[in-house]
Amino acid sequence: MRWGVFVSTTIIVVLIILYEWPKMKQNPKKDKVAFFTLLLIGLVLSMFDLSHMAGPTTWLETLFKPFGEFMEK
Amino acid sequence: MEKGKISALQMAIMMYPTIVATAILGVPSITAKYAQNDLWLAPIFASFIGYVTVYIAYKLHKLYPKQSVIQFSEYIIGRFLGKILGFLYLFFYIQVTGEIIREYAEFIVDSFLVRTPISVIMASMAFLCAFIVYGGIEVIARAAQLFFPLFVFPILILIILVLPDFEFKNIFPILADGIWPPMKGAIVPGGWFTEFFMIIFLLPFIKDRKKGMKYGMITAFAVMMTLVVVNLVVLFVFGPATASKVYPLMNVARYISIAEFFEHFESVVMAIWIVGTFIKISVFYYVTALSTAQWLNLSDYRPIVWPIGILLVVFCFWSIPNTLEIERFNIGVFPLYGFIVQTIIPLLLVVMAVFRKRKSKETV
């Protein structure tokens, strides 16, 4: 876990909440749930060493392997 | 959700940098790898994907004029499958946007701001784009209008300035190895042309909707012409060495030296390129935010603009350890991935939607 990244992401998340919350008080509950869920996903993902973790790009590369080999020729 | 209205011309002005911005920089050398000195033919073949995609998007738009693909796919293939398809689009656009921001940042770090941490460049771009996306489609359209001349004219001036260095014989022999090499070279730019499907998200906000198709086609043609010209310029200057340059247009700009003082034109290339990518990332970001909000049936997309910004920066890093990985993705995944998601699936949707409409007419 890299604390620097996590701490800075947390600060950004807090700033976003402080900035956005007053504007979206009137919005339906669903909007608020989506807002916090997305922030939480971002925050949780920032805890990992993302660039060396298997993820979307590697999954897709495995999925499209025959095509990748075709293009490499 | 979105109350702004744009004109068809504004849509064209938004879409042009959206495709061209990254395509003029790295793609010529990738094309050259496959097509050698026929690289200028590749965009012509690739543009057919663009025309087909625009046509499909417009057909879908005519069947469901007020909705985007996220919303009407629920009517076409049912609620459950429609949600799954919607998630696929969501994932596609979030990931591709992340990839684009990373590509942009890698270019800046590689060529200019060598000692700046890459996360600072990515975060500042995401921050800037978040503001414009928050403003809505009209703001993006106006910004695109404002920056469009700044993006196009420097390219023209660059071409004029580099004219003395042209070696026109580099173009020969034309089609020495048959039609196959430029066809294969067209695959990667073809992936860029599939991005025209994004007009499906913009078409519902157009005032003069009959012109939507016309301007989409004009944009595809303009993009094709730009790519052909850029590829020719690169070929005339570098010849067979094109494939070995990572950013050939950048190297072309370094060539310019007039009267000993008119030099270092590459900083101009960087400036126009930042303007272009800014529009590109904004449009992608907007599409991502809008489709997320539509997928979740939110009342407005604005509250989730900032959270998505964080996700985009996360996707910039996720499973991309270095530049090599981006290039592998751009060559070995994106052309087919983009083609399936943005051309084949919409084509199937059109076919199903037409059948469905016909069937419901018969029963009534």
C-alpha cells in the first residue's frame, strides 16, 4: 500500500464532497448513492499498486490474444 | 438530464479533434510499420469504417430520436440484457478515456516535461476537463469552436514550412507488394474511425437533426483527408524511416529551420496537440459521465462528474505499467475491440430494432 497516493486521493475526495454536496442536496437519493459509491470505488482502487496489478487492459489483451498475434506479424 | 442544444456543425467541430488529436501523432508510425511507403492509402480504407459507423449511428438515432444507446438498448433487447450492454459501453468508455489521458501524459512526459511526475499531468488534465464537462454539452461545443482554428491552422502552417524538405520520390513504388500491406495498415486507424459512434450520444441534442448525418459524413471525410495529408508529409520527409519514429509529426516539426531563427517548432506542435486532446478527452469524459448517469437512471449527470474524474485517473494507471503496454493495447486490442463495441453491436441493434418495429406494426 502506498500511503502518499492514498492520502492525496482521500484529500481530493473530501474536497469533492465539500464542493459538490451543497449543490446536490435537493437531488434524489439515487444521485447521492451513486455519487458516494463512485467516490468509494475510486478511493478503494487508489489503495492498490494499480500499475502492476492485473486489470482491464490485461484482461482485454488476453481476450483479444489471437488478434494481437495477428497484428504482431 | 442535459438541456443544452448544439448545431450539427458544432457536433462536427467537436468530433473532428476527437478523432484527429491522437491519430496524427502516434498512428502514422504504426501504419508505416505495416504499409511502408503506402501508408497514405491506409486512412482511405480505414475511413469506410467511419462512414459505416456514422450511418449506423444515424439509423439508430432515427429509430429512437430522443435517446442514447444506453437507454434504447433496453427497448431493443430487453431490460436485463440492455443493462448488461449498457455496462459494457460504460466500461468501454471509462477505460478508453483513461487510456487516452495516459497516452497524452506519456507524450508530454516523454517529449517535454521530463521531470514532472506523470500523475500531476494526468490529474491536471482531468481537473480541467471536469470543469468543461460540468458546464454541459454547449460549453464543450463552444470551446471546441473556439479552439478549432488554433488546432487546424498550425498544422497547415507546419506543412508549408516543411515543404522545402520534401522528397517526393519517397512515395514510389506505389503498391509494390500489392493491396494487402496498406489494408493491414488500415486496421489501426480503423479503430480510430469507429469512435465516430460517439455521435449517438450527441445527436439527441442537435437542433437541426436532419443535418446530423451529413455533418457526420463530412467529419469522417475531413478526418480521412487530414490523416492522408499528415501521412504523406511524414512519408515525404522521412521515407522508409517513418516506422522507427514514435511521434513522426513531432520529428517533422523539429526539422523546420528557416533563416536560423525560426526553429523549435515542436513546441507549437505540442501546444496544438494539447488543445486537440483537451477537446478529445472532454468529449470522451462527457460521454462517460452522461452514459453512467443514463445507465443508473439519475436525474442529472453533474453530481457524478467529479467522482468519475477520480475513476478516470485510476484507469490511467490500472494495469498499464509503461508506454509499451499502451502501444500494445492500441495495436493489438483497440482496433478490434472498438470495432466490435462501436460498429458490430450497433449494427446488430439496428437490425433487431427494425425487425421489432416491423413486428409491432403488423400486430397493431
